[in-house]
Amino acid sequence: MTSLILFDLDGTVVDSANDLIETANNVYSDNDKQNITYEIGREIASDGVRAFLKLRFDENVDDFDLLTKNFLKIYNKNFLNNPLLFEGMKSVFLELKNKGIKWGVVTNKARHFAEKIIKYHELTRECSVLMCGDDLGFKPKPSPDLLLEACRLLDCNFSDAVYVGDGHRDILSAQSAKITSVLACYGYLKRSDLIDEWMADYIIHSPMELLGLESLSLDNSLG
């Protein structure tokens, strides 16, 4: 019986692509580089700062450490400009609450940003656990560390947990942790992604489809 659903943040719970793309274009403009379109930026929105830098800079020539610092400094001003919840996420969280199922977030995003985005959407009290990529002592995804610790903190058996994410690293992390995996195809997939080869346990195309996966046994009500 499913008792815990864990979610990736960017591309699964929150559509943060606009703020990331705005930040990237700020960095490009500051360095006389051409801006990118939303379509290009959205595909790499889950891949971290270096993915954006690699679009316009050369690691063998440019100082990526300095560029990363500048990117994060600008993103710190932009990241709450427009972080939208994906359509249906509020309804999903409400339904999980009604069914007595806990939920949490496991992300490679830095805790400084993740906590504030969750607070921005007034989800801090509802979110039972938050594990972040810069948490000390844990390797980020695709390592299973963050998922395993989230389950441990909530005293949840791995067999009773589900992880929902939009990237290959999310599925790999869940598989390594022996946790049921759900691929969120509404997120930041690339056109080149061979998702059939990822072997996710389930695939959804909208947040609300999660509630319709009957084999997950999401109804924990006693009535």
C-alpha cells in the first residue's frame, strides 16, 4: 500500500523554466553572448547551471566556476519571479491529504532555493520531507541517497514509496533505491530522450494522471 509519494521539484512540481531561462539570458548578455529561446531553455531546465553555460561557453576556455557564481547570484534575484505550480498539482496534494498519504520533495536543487520555492507556494506545512542536492553527507541523484534518507526520516518502507520525476536521473535514482518510479512526461523532457529505454514503472502526462494509477493503491482511507 502506497504511504509516501516523493516528487522531484523542477519540471515535476514547479515549472521554473522561465526564471532559469531569464537568468541564463542575463548571463549571456553580460558576456556578449546570444540569448536562447524558451524552447531551447526548457529542454535543459532540469540539468543544472552547467547545462545552460555549455550552450554559450567553452569549458576549456571560459572560467565556469566564476560563471556559475554569477549565474547563481542572478538566479537568487530571479527564482521567485515566476515559479508556477504545474496545473493540477494543488489538486493532487489535496487528494493525497484526503487519502492520508504523505508527500515530500527530493531534488538536486540547492536547499536555499528549494525551501523558498516551497514556501512561496504555501506548501511548507504539507511537505513532509525535503531532501536537496547540497545536503551534507548525501550524493545527489542519480544516487539513491536522497530518496533512501527521505524514506528513513518518515519511517517508510521502500516498497510503500513512489518517486515522481521528469528526468532520467530521477528514474535511475528510484530504481537504485528499489522505489516505484513514475516518469512525468509533462516536465522538461528533451526531444532526443529515449524514455522507453529508461524502464520507468509508470508514465504520466499530467499531474492528475498520478491519482488514476490504480495499481499504486493510492486509497489509504479506512472507510
